[in-house]
Amino acid sequence: MFANADDAKYLTWHTHGRKNDGLLCHPADSPQWKTIDQLHPNFGQDSRSLRVGLAFDEINPFGNLSTNHSSWPVLLMIYDLSPWLCIKQKYILFCMMIASPRHLGNDIDVYLAPLIEDLTKLWVQGVDVYDGNLQQTFRLRAMIFCTINDFPAYGNLSGYSVKGHHTCPICEKDTSYIQL
């Protein structure tokens, strides 16, 4: 995307095109974004560093709930773009489709390992990329800003137990487990 001058310009919108009026209109206005910039100043100084959301969930491609087949699309959403572009199909990166004859459960980390290796390299070392807008090569770095998934997928991704009496990762032992 950086090779295209227009797309490269869009990818720095959060720094150069965003109205900074104190309202929470974009993830760049959030405390999480600002904390990352404070904790990792080298990452935050370059407006071309990417913050992405990792989205995945189990889908049933056959529409039959009794099937054992499991499919998991894995997507990356780029949050450096403006709100009206980051959800456009053109800018959503389809990383992989995990297909399995059974429910993945906590084995999902085995399938995600190549993606995590690539994202770790983008975070630690970065890769040299040509910026078509500024017509120069720079060191691109990226990080997972957030994950987008439902609660069962969250449990598979994090390895946290989302079943039983202590299902809430925030409340943990204070979780109210009284059933209706």
C-alpha cells in the first residue's frame, strides 16, 4: 500500500489529516494510542508505523450447525486510516483462512504462528518499504493494536478459560456466576 502514493498518504491520515479537537472520533484519540506512543516513542514518532487490529472468528460455511467442520478467517484492519477507509474491503488484509475438520480450540496458536512471526518481525526489526508519497524508503514497523473477536474466540486466542465460574478476564474471582 505504501508503494501507491495515494494509499501512502491515506496511511498517515491519523497524523496529518485528522481533526484534533479533543473528541474521541478515531482510535488515535484514545488513551491506548497515546499510551503506546509514550511507552514506545520510536514507534510513535514515525507516522507511517502501522497499528492493526487482528480480527478472527469461527464461521460455518455450510450453514449447518450440526457439522464438525470449522473455518476461521483471519483479518488485519489498519487503524492508521481514516474511519471511513479502515473498514473498506480494499484496506482489510485477509491473512489466512484456517480450515479444520474439527473445532480448533486452543490449538489456534499453531495455525497463527506464521502470522505472529511476521508481526513480531514488523514490531522488533521492521522491514524496508518504499513510500510512494514521499518517494523514499523507510523502515516500516507495525503492532497489534487490538483484537476483534467474540468471547469464545477470545478464549481460544488468549488461552483464557471462558467457561465455568470465573469466565470474565477482568472480574475473575469476583465474577457473579448465579444462573437465572
